[in-house]
Amino acid sequence: MSNKQGGNPAAMGTKGKRSAKGGPAEEKTEDVLQAVVLADSFQDRFRPFTLEKPRCLLPLANTPLIEYTLEFLAMNGVQEVFLYCGAHTDQIETYIHESPRWSPTSKVCPFSLLEFIRVSDALSIGDFLRDLDKRGLIGGDFVLVHSDLVANVPLDGVLARHRARREANRDAIMTMVLRSGGEGDHRTKSHGITPVFAIEPSKGRCLHYEELHPFQSDHYLTLDPTILEHQEVEIRTDLIDCGIDICTPDVLALWSESFDYELPRKNFLHGVLKDWELNGKLIHADIIDEGYAARASNLQQYDAISKDILGRWTYPLVPDSNLVSSHSYKLSKHGVCLEDGVTVAPSTKISRSVVGKRTSLGKGSVIKNSVIGRRCKIGDNVRVEDSYIWDDVTIEDGATISRSLLAQAVNVGKRCVVPPGSLLSFGVQLDSDIKLRPIPPPMLSLLAEDGSSLNSDTTLVGPAGKGGLYSAILDEDEDIDDADPSILENHLIYSLEGFNVSTSSISSFGSDTSTGSDEAGSQAPSVQTSDVNASRSRLSSFASDSSGGRLGGFHTDAVNGLLDALRADDTSDFDSAKLEFMGLRLANDASDQAMRRAVATAFALHAAELLTPEHGGLEPTKAAERVLTAKKGAAKFIKEVGVGGSLEADQVQFILALQKALLSAPGLESARTGTLLVALLQQLYNKDVLEEDGILSWWTDKRSAEGESMNTVKQKCRVLVEWLETVDEEESEEEEEDDE
């Protein structure tokens, strides 16, 4: 292996010929598969972490991201790899050269060549690829990927189809590998940006590409009318773009012809397809339904992929495969992967988590759906849920960490509360009894945006703490239209807090719906042609502007729409109702909490209706069962959209909304209100929509007993809660016996 730092590289052994003039390489006589890895994205989506370490070396399930990318290339038979580096190049080179798997002296390295290329003056990916074109290194088809790719899909079939198209037509220059997201809101779909592909399904040809995002004043897609002249056209918003492209050298030539191209999709793909009549080049999409592929392109994708690794969807790219030779993970019960040398107290409860070597977990602590690095010290009675704890972190007794990321060497003092969405960068320290504010999610660092030291804010981190608030997400004077939409995904939760947003882009949230995390799904846009003003689709017409206030209109229209679907006297499933609901959410930019409130209200009102003589006069238990089972997919809809996941806070919000909705149901006696609530909770628990911890957290939440009527209804659920507590105690005893 060699390290090139500028100029045209020398010929690399006998692996193909280079043009004497430094132009495009001649076609190789050998069938050598090459790959180009983009190790710098020129983005700040992982700041402040990437101020000190490149994205490709950040740990994902305790394994550096670049390990997954290189392993994917190796398993697909790539022989030559060109690694384009920008920021922190020295760290990347050092890591590769010291790796037993990838270093130049390694006898097990699967690549015949791994070459670093530095471009010190590059400002975009476009600069990288224009430089690559000048170097003349590429001699045939090559795989273009980013260094944050996690994938296990085989490329042999994709390559064969690409080469067949290329053989039939030399203008077929590129094949994108896209992954079908299936029905519903797959967690690895982008939230900030919705990619829209117009595809000719019979040929797999991509005809148009565009991106929609919440900052837009409308959500329309403009198509050239000639696209609709094709016999078949599919507008796809369900596809997951994993950033795997099979390219020919002609792709690099197109990059060199236009210095306006900076981004592979928004600029290059959109531009080439838009100017197809001028360039004549064809780009195809190969949509895969099996295997796994996703990019950790922002923190929400990082979170989603981590969850998939914990769920083993990425096999064999899982912790106990020990991709790094020094790792020693072993899979045990409850989905737990522990390295050698982990100390776990007998009373510690741990499930579906990864824990690194020489980490200690104190007594009475709960670790759930989390990744904890090496040499960490977790004290007694600590709760870590849905979080990522990197190496050498100390969390002292009684602290609570929820859906947050703590970088290397962070110290959290006793009884601290780190709320969902928090980001604590390298070396941040919180004094004891610090409770960080939840909105906006705190982003703490020792470094400012320009890399200089930040003065510690003792009002935030305490007298003995270290760190300050990292720079604001968006400056007040910055035009919202100029912002990167994926900035909304710079936390582990989707948040619009902190933005100077005009009413023409994103609506302001009402006071009763502005708390909690906000997840935007990938909804289908309305479509217009450039010559004809198409009428709004049913998705848009479902949103009514007749109500006072935009969110008030969302709640009224959403509840009425769902009630109509629940009342319909047919056997249809809930898919169409879900589609309409998500379209309404898109049109109103509604928050997650607004969605929970609407879903809870609709199902509560319909359940209350079923108690009345005109709707059947059912008993509460039968009414609760009927409202969840009469329509196929209704319970799944509540779980995926209404509750929105397994976070206790989300489940508590949903139950509170259900409780309040039942209290407001017309004609429902207070005694039957409580009975109906407990019946609904029982059904939702049995159908795995609500979890035991969520119901118990609601029971202890002060909001569940605010006012006499709320408390009266709540007390009807005491029997259910006591039963759940008994089950929890029995499970704890069984786990302790198993540990012994």
C-alpha cells in the first residue's frame, strides 16, 4: 500500500495501465474491481464530535465506522481501494496502518491496494471526484461509497445487471443501489430530507431526482412533462438511499464538466437527469429488498443503525463477529453482548446492549437498548436507556441518561439527569445534581465551532463541571432557506427547537404541543408538472384550514379522519387512513406530541362511542378490544405512529393523552371512564403497543393525577399496575437466579 499526497500517482505495479498524460486510464486487461471511499463529507452534522475525530473513526456499536465500510467492500470482492481524505487525514492513516486487518504489512488484508489520497484544497465531494478524474486511476467500473456505510448486501447481481446494461448501451453510466424501505416509517429513512425518485420500473431507469424537506413553503414536486410520456413512471419516496453507486469513468468526466456539482444527489444526479437531452447519459436504480444497507450520515441515522445492529439486522456485521481483532464480544441472553473483563453487579439489569472491555456496572443499575464502551465506570442505581456511551466515561451513582450520546472521557456526577437528545462531547464534566434542560436538547463541548476552547458555563455544568453550550444550530440572522435540512437530525431526536422559522416554512408549535421529540416521516409529496397545475392530492385535501390556528386544524381534521376510518362499516385495513393521517401531518408540520394526542383522542372517542346503545352498547372490555381489532393494522398504527417507539417518555405522553381524551368524551360517566381506560391499557399491553415500563412510569407521573377527575380515573387502573409490578418483581428474581 502507498500514500499519495498530491500530483499524479505513479503506476501501481502491474495492476492495469495508466495514461502517460495522466488522463483516463485504459481499460484494464484484468477484471479488477475498484472502489472509491469518500472519507470526508464536508458537513458538520456530527459536530462537535468531529472537531476532534473524523466521522469514519467514530464508534458505532463500539466499532469504528470505517471498519463496516471496508468489510462491506472486502466481502464483495473489491481489490483496489482509493481512500479520499480531507479533515483529520493523519488520524485515518494512522488507524489504517496500525490495523492488523488493513495495514500494508498485514498478510490477511483482502485488498491488493489501499491508497490514501489527500486533496488539501478540496471544499466538496465534487472537488474530490474532479481530482480523481484528473489522476487517471480508474480503469473501468468502480464502486463509489462513503466511509459511514454499514451494509451486508451482495453486489454480484447488481454488478452483472449494470454491466449488461453497459454492454447494450454505452450511455448507461451509473447504477444506484437503493433499498426498499417497505411500508411504514422505516427508522433508517431520512427524516430531515425526503429523497424522491421518479423511476421507469420496467427498465430500472431513473428519470428524475429531487429532495423535499420541512423548510420548504410547499411540498410539491415539479416534473418535466416529457417524463410522463414514458409508459410507466413510479414516484418513490419509500426508498432508502444508502449511497452505493456503481460507476463508469464517464461519471467522473461529467463531474469535471461542471464545477457547480458539489453533492452526489442534490447537484450531480438532479443535474444529469434534468439535462438528459443534452448529455444523453442514462442512470439506473437497482432496488434491493433483501440485505441491509444504510449510511450513518447524521446522528439520527447513527441511532437507527445502532438499533439495527443491536437487533442483529446487520448480521454478520454485529459486535460478536469481532470485526476488530482486539475485540472479544460474546452474545448472551436478552440480546446482550459483553466483552471479556466486564464487571456486572448481581442486581444490575441489562438488556439488548453492548458493553466493552474493563467496564464496570454498579449494583441496582439498569442498562437498556444502549452501547457502552471500554473502561467505563457506571455507578450504583444508574439508569442508561437508548444511549451511546463511548470509552472511558464515568457515570456516578443515581444518574439518569436517556437517549443521549456521551463521548470519550465524559464524567457525569451523582444524581445528574441527562435528558433525551443530549450530546456531551469529549471531556465534558457535569457536577453532581445537575439536571440539564430538555428543550432545546443540550449540546455541550469543550471546543467552540472554530476549534478554540470554550469557557466552562458553571450555571450549566455546575461549579466543578467542565464544558459550555456548543454554538447555536442556526444563527438568528441566517435565512432558513439556506440551511441544511439535515440539521434537524443533528440530535438523536428530531427537533425544530432553536430555529428562527417563518410561517412560510415551518409552522410554530402551540404551547401544548411543543414539548417532546419531533419525528418527521418520509411522506409522499404532491406532484405537479411544469406546464399543468395539478390539483392537490387527497393527502393535501385531507388537511383543512377552516379551524382556528394551524395545529388546531391538524388536531380536528386528524381526529375526524381517524374516526371516519374507525366507524366505516367495512373490513378494509388501516393503511389508507394511515396514509391520509401522515399526509395531514406533513401539510401541517405537526409534532410527535400533536400526533400522539390526535391518535389517542380518536381511538378513545370511538371506544367511548361503542359503549352507547346506538353503537352497540358494549361493555368496556369488549369496546377496548373492538376498537383495536375491528380494523386490520389499527394496533400497529397506534404503535408506530401514535406511540412512536419504545421510549418510556413517549408511552407516558400517549397514555396521558388517552386519559384526557376519555375524560372529555361526551356522555361518558366517570366510573366507566376509568374502567374503559384500564381496559384499553390492558389491550395495548397485550398487543405489545405499550410496555410494562411505560405504564408504570405513567402511574408515577404527577401529571396523571392533576385534578380530581384525572386522579379518579387513574385509580381505576391500580389493579393493573399492581399486577405489572408483581410480574416485574418475578422477572427480576428469575434474572438474579439465572445470574447466580
